[in-house]
Amino acid sequence: MRRRELLFGALGSIVYLACGGDEGSRRGSGKPGDEDGTTDDADPSRPVVPTSRDTDSHRLFPQGLASGDPRPARVVLWTRIDPVAAGKAPSDDIEIELILARDEELTDIVARTTLVAAASADHTVRVVPTELEPGRHYYYRFEREGTTTLVGRTKTAPTDDADVPVKFVFAACQDYIGRYYHAWKALLDEKPDLDFILFLGDYIYESVNDTRFQSTETTRKIDLPNGMDTSPKLDGSRIAAATLADYRTLYKAYRSEPLLREVHRRYPFIVTWDDHEFADDCWQDHSTSFNGKDPVTGDDLEGDEKNTARRTAANRAFFDHQPIDVVYKENFTFPFDIKIYRTLRWGKHVELFLTDQRSYRADHLVPEGGKVDFSVGKFLNYNIVGTRYFVRKPGFDPMESAAKPTLLGAAQKTWFVDAVKKSTATWKVWGNEVMVYQMALDLWRLPGVPDKIFGFTPYTAYLNADQWDGYRSERAEILGAFEAANIENLLVCTGDIHSFHAAELHTDFDAPGETPVGVEYVTAGISSSSLNGLIAKLLPSDSPLAFVTEALLGGANEAFLASNEKYLRYTDSDSYGFAFMTIDGSKAEAEFVHTGVPTNPTDTGVKSRDRFVTKVGTNRVTKL
């Protein structure tokens, strides 16, 4: 190679490393200001030290290494070094070396450079090699004074016109507290040849002891340096992250988990966030922890739990600890600090659209505080039932139609619709956080539940108005725009709901047209409590709808299918696992991989599989 330079910019601690040329090895420094791009400590003629043993590697680099957002000519590479293990003070910046090669033995080196793990970035490093070859594997490793990470493997995207199949896993919801990553172990045991892993949110959980959905098992716990009490009585029974140190602590704990660390080492990730990267059921910089009631004074907060500093801290920790190719503006606060919606192209057949469904959305329409409202099923004040969950559809729909709340925000919605319309890929794949298909539930379809409930006949409820059902006007606007533009092969991959689903999408789910607009495949959680488990705790004995719980747990799948029979093709509400997606020019095949109960440390292995196909041009789900 002829002499090449590192490219620098005000890009939130990202270093861009140009790798084109014809010499076969390179050198350079990741230190801003080293304009000539050469340093003695990055001399490519120096021997490559042997890769360290696992114990030594993980002592110095406890979170291992990772790659993400692959494109034809570049990919993000990431690691973090522990300053104490490196013999440094927590306030010290630390120099480390990167080697990037075409082979796992690191003999065919294409880049070798020194980088700085800055204390201000929690001693993480993010480097983006550019001018890479499309559609091939690369191998990389970080080193500090003779101690190295293990060798990581990544893969660049093919060129936009490459007629190649695409295989990826999509996954979501990996609560660590009292839970084990059987799903990641099943994936590692299978050793599939994947192009990437699409992670659709809830990578971390901001809470560390919330018994509403977290396990009380004590061998997998995290202690936060600060934390905030989000329990109704401020008795310490619910502690959640509040500061930058708290959120960084969560990422470091999750990323140190051996199975997750190994998955990152083997495959590039494409990541978006959902709510728990900040706060449960959040919107913009507002959390919903207290359901609209001040736990100290008892005053009605009218749903306002705004905390911009906390939201900004959560965003910074996400950026520091994810291999995501976006700009972070560290001198700005939310919502101007980061924008994560983006597209990635993978050959001729796949363009991936990632949306952000938390940063710009409007508040949930029914306030938790204020008066009860029987028309929507809000029978108790300061309660999530009837406000976000089990919201009565006949009362909610006209309210939503009048208000037309947004989930994406105007700017992102315009970007998304225009980008999908302009795409030339065979399949337009939407990396979507919360469920698109209408998840209504006719309660009378449950065993033992009467036709008339509290004077209402029939009683049909949206299971979750935090999903697109709570923003149904905007959903209809978006799907209607795709339908009017004759968009072909819209494929939605979704997480969040901790259960498997396969559905066909319509602009109006109450009156579906003859041809669906697209299809949606929903993955269960890696380890988070299944939908059945959440329901069991959502309607406790003091809830006016408590009698529904037992009926749901005994017949949820059948009731969901019957309530949504015009478009829902499969559901499993008591499941864990991940999903494969294989796409080519003729079809998209989804495979739901069911794994064991994550609170049981020995319940490993794949329990069952379900396979589906959507053929090009059909927008239909067919079970194989």
C-alpha cells in the first residue's frame, strides 16, 4: 500500500481508518493530531504477539470485542479495556493497538494502528476501517502491551447489485437479572453461517430488581453505583439506573456475560434500542415508573416524569458500548445528542430500515393519573391497566382517531416512508421495535370469561397500547402510503413482546383488504419473561380484571388467533428464543427457535422449531 492516513472528525469518539492501497500492510495512529498517519508504535514490521489465553484476555478486556453496522467498504470495530487491570487510574486514557487481517491467523494484515481508549468514553474504542473489500470476512484483534483480546470475526456487506442470499438472526429482550442466556448458547452450539445479527431492542434492562418482571434469583444480579428508587412507596423494592455510571455499569455487566461476549466475537451486530435502554415504556425523555403519581407527595403528575439528564446519560452509554455507525454529539443533550434511525443495504435483495420508536413518540394517550375512565377499561387510578395494557378498543379508537398521536415523529416518518419508496432492493426489511399487527383480544373467547364484563358487550381490548395499536392512525398512514405506492415485499422483523408471532399486515386491520401490505415476523425474547409470565403479574389479585389471568394462561394462543383470524397466522405466548431469517430473490424464510426456560440454569438446548415462508410478491405467511 502507498501511504494512507487516518481520517478524523468530530464524530463522538469514532476513528475512521482508511485501508485502501496496494502494500499489503499499513500503519497509523488513532490519536487525533497525528496528521501524517504514522507512528513507531504501530510499525507493521513488528512481530504479531501470540493471542492471549482466555483468562488473560478477559481480565484486561472483560467485555471482549465486537463489530457492527457492516457496509460494503466499512464496519465498526469495538472493544473496552479495564483501566485497573491495565495498571492505570480510572481517569487515564490508555493506548491500545488494533490489527485487522484477511485471515484468522493475522498473517495477511490490512491495517495495524494505535488507538486511544479514552476515560471519557468509559475506556471504549470505536474504529471504522474503510475501503474494505465487499462481501468477505475480516479478522481483528486488540492488544495492550502483549495482552490481547481473542480474535474476532466480522463480515462486510456485499455490493448493492450482488445477487446473493442473506441469512441473519433477529433477536431482542435479554434481561440478565436472575436469567440465563440459553438462546445464545443454542445459537453458538449450532454455529450457523450468518451475515449479521439484528438486535431489536432491550439489550439491557435499566432495572435491577423489579419483581413485576424480573427474577428474584440472586446468582445473576447487578449492583448499581447510584440508582434511583422507582417503587411506589420508595421502599427500595425497585431500583433502576439513573446516572451515566449506572447505565455504563449495566452494559459492562451484560457485555461481560461469556455467551453474549462470544456471540459478539463471531458475528457483526446491527442494533437499535427500545424502551429498557432508558426506562420501561418510555417516550422521549419521560419515564413511566410512577404511573403519574408522585410517590412522596401523592400529587398527580399527569404522566410527566421528564428527566432529560437521565435520558442523555442512557443515550451516551448506549453509544459507548454498542458498535453502531452513527454520530454522537457529546456537547448536546437529548434530543440533539444522537440519531439512530438509518438504513443498511445487503446486496441486491435486502435493504434494512431501522427506526427509533422511543425518541420522538407522543405520550401514551390515556393518562395513568387523573380520573378513571370505564370506556377504555381504566377502573383504577394510577394503574397501567386500561391506560397502556388491556385498553378497551371501542372506547380507545375514537379517542385515538381524534388525537392522532405519533410514534415516529414527523421527520422520521417522512424519512422512513420516502426511503422505503425509493428502495430498489427486492425485500424492504423493517427493523421494528414494537408490534405492528393489531393485537386485539376478545375477552369472551377465553375459557370461562363471560360475554358481558362490567356492563360492556362485547369486551375487546388491545393487549398493549405501548405498541403500534396505541398509534393506529399513524400506522394506517404509513402502511397506506406503502399500499398506494405499490411497495412490494415489505418484511417486518419485530421484538419487544416476548413471544413468537407471524402475521399479515393491512392498512385497516378491522377491514382487511384482499391483498396484505406486507408481513411481520416477531421473535420471542432471549431471556426476558415470556408474554404469559408478564400477563400473570400484570393482572394481580387486586386488579378488576384479575379473573382474566387464569383464563389467559390457559388459552391465550387460541384466543389471540381467534380474535385476529383475518391476519394472524401463528402465535406462541409462552416462549423464549430467537429467529433465523433467510432471504433471496424468490422468498423469505423465517425459523422460530424455541429454547428453554431461562430462570432454570440447566434447561438448555433447542426445544422446538417452527418454519414459515413468504414468497416474493405475495405478502402472505405460509407455515412449512
